[in-house]
Amino acid sequence: MKNITFITGNQSKADYLSKYLDHPVDHIKLDLDELQSLDLKMIVEHKVRQAYEKIQKPVIVEDVSLEFEALGRLPGPFIKFFVDNVPFETICSMLDGKTRNATARCIFGYFDGKDLELFEGSLDGQIAKTPSGENGYGWDKIFIPKGYDITRASLSEADDQKTYLQIKPFGKLKDFLVSRVLN
């Protein structure tokens, strides 16, 4: 069995991936240069190649995006900076009088020095008029998944898990790893 390393500073993310894969996953926190782009695939490809160069082992990275249709896909991959620096109420009010349609995306990247693979998940929804909910993290208090009328931060545990697995492409990543890497 081959080892893979998930580049993240979040032990919980690494534990979740390991549990989902039913395979041990090492994790390392690395400072990586992050491209400034709305192209999430380009960002992930750059990160995964850079991570491999630093540790010289098969690696997995991920990045997320929250795209507001009314803002031409912004904030997109910059959502973390918005969440860290702009109150949720302000983020929600930026869309007053505009379409509130949004898409949440996540891409996992795998690179072993030779093969590069990208796996994308996404979930359409809307940005709430006001933030709500006590659960979740990041932008969950402002994102209402399609088919729901409450934010991800207000969802039941079962619905949170269901929508999480739509955004995060764990299944695609697992299928690839099981068939080509972890044997």
C-alpha cells in the first residue's frame, strides 16, 4: 500500500479523508504560493505541483471557491479572504437587488511527480439575504444549497453531509486512488 500525503493545516480534514478512503493519509502543513486567479483548476494544479516539489512524495491538495453569478464569479477562490475580512452581513448585502445565484466548488488535485489528476465537485445554490445558522465553517452561514431554504450552517447533520459530499469530490478521488494508487 502506498502512502499519500494531504497538504493541509487542518487535522480534521486529513482525518476525514483518511476515514473516507479507509486508508491512512499523512498530512503536512506547507506554506504554498497561491496563484491569484479565478481559475480554480489552475490554482490547484499550481499548488499540487509545488507541494510535490517540496516533499517529493505523492500529494493531494484541495481548494474551494464560492462564485456569485451577479459578480462575474467573484469572490470565487478569494472567498476565504472575504470571510476573514468582511462581515457576513456585508457579503450578503452586496447582492441586494441582484441575482443571489451562486455555485460552491471544490477541486482535489493529486500529483506523484508524473501523473496529475484533478477531481471537481460543485453545488448550485443561493446567497442568503442575511447569514444564519450555528454549524459549519467558512461561508456555510451564507450559502443556501439548491433544494433547501436554509443555509448549510442550519442544515441537519444528514443534509449537511449530503451537500458536503456534492461540493467535495471525495467519491471521484477515492475511485481514482483505489484503482490506480493504493493497490
